Amino acid sequence: MPKANRFLTIEGGEGAGKTTLIRFLTTVLQERGVEVVVTREPGGSFLGEELRELILHPKPTEPLCKEAELFLFLAARSQHIETLIKPALEADKVVICDRFNDSTIAYQAAARGFDKKKVQNLCDIASLCLSPSLTLYLDVPPSIGVRRAHRRNDQNGDQIDRIEQEDLSFHEKVREGFLELAKEDPKRIRIIDTTKAPATVKRHAEELVQEWLKQIL
Ligand SMILES: Nc1ncnc2c1ncn2[C@@H]1O[C@H](COP(=O)(O)OP(=O)(O)O)[C@@H](O)[C@H]1O
Ligand SMILES: [Mg+2]
């Protein structure tokens, strides 16, 4: 049987704990002697980071329409894969990406209302059919996640971005979108309950990643 690819994605709503967990998993992998590349979407390339800024902080006088938003995310993804993800995977590195196609389905289809199948087809084109062999979906009720994200922004002196500013019902739809995807593809998408204490979340994630390493190394 061919080995699974070394592409791991971390998904979840605002304040779910993605960045925190990625830092931890990177250390776990590096301690095992695995070479890791950590990256994020939108972003990860020069163009991707420029597009990220345009998506998250557009000019207030010109609201970003949802169609343009969708295609900006997808453009950032293709460039990211070409310039960073594919070369790293080809060099046998593990790539951990903060958000990927599942976020586009959850945000653009489930929450913004685009047809799911159509968005999936666009994602297939944009991602050059690359799919992670493991996705950790960090699940948290938005009422908790958004509060955490606000507190973090205050502590870091970061501005609240356009998507974090959406109302709770938007974030509820995002969560439903992620949970539906996890139900459809339970082998790839593993759910981690991040209402639990950080140590419990880390232990669960580490178990799943250790299991995954057996399939990829
Ligand atoms: N399991 C957890 N329980 C409580 N707080 C958490 C947990 N995981 C992360 N946090 C805190 O929540 C905030 C948001 O976490 P972060 O990793 O930035 O989320 P994300 O990247 O998903 O938006 C941070 O201040 C972080 O310290
Ligand atoms: Mg983050």
C-alpha cells in the first residue's frame, strides 16, 4: 500500500485553538526528528499574504463581495500550493497548514450560502486535487471561541478582522459546516473538543498524530 501523504491540516472556527495546537504539534514532531513546515491560509506565499490582507482588512469604503472573497481565497490557495506546499512535500517534509479546503466549504458554502458541490468543485481546481491525509477539526461553540479570539486579540494588540466580526449565527453555520464535513469523511477528519483544558486537547491531538505518523513515515 502506498504511504499516505505528509500533509496535515488544522481546521476550526475563530478562537478554536488552531495556532496554539500547531505550535505544540510542531515541537512534538521535531522532537521525533521530523522536518516540519508550518504554514497558513490564506497566506503562505508572497501573493497569498498580500491577498490575506485584502481579504481580512479590505478598504472600509469598498465592502468585499462574497464572490470576490471566494475567489481570493482560492487564488491564495493555488499559489500557496505551487510555491510552498508541493515543494515541501516533494522534499519529504511534513506540512502543517492552518486552514485549507474545509474552511472554504464551511465559510463560503455553509455560512455565506454558496452551493456546497460547486464550492467543492472549485476547491478541487484551486488545490490541484491535493488533499491532506489527516485533518484535525477543533470544535468549540462559537460563543466560547469568539470570546477567546477577542481576548487573544486584546492581549496581542491585534485588530479584530472582518470575519471575526461576523455575528454568532454566522459562526454557528461555520461550525455546522465543519461538523457535516467531519461526518462525511470521518477517516480523514478527526474531531477534537477544544472546550476541554489545553492539556487534554494536546494529549488527544498528540495521540492522533502519533497514529498518523505510523502511516506516513
Ligand atoms: N483548550 C483551550 N482552552 C482554553 N483556551 C484556549 C484553548 N486553546 C487555546 N486557547 C486560548 O484561546 C485563544 C485563541 O487560541 P488560538 O490558538 O489563537 O485560536 P485560533 O488560532 O483557532 O483562532 C488563545 O488566547 C489561546 O491561548
Ligand atoms: Mg490562529
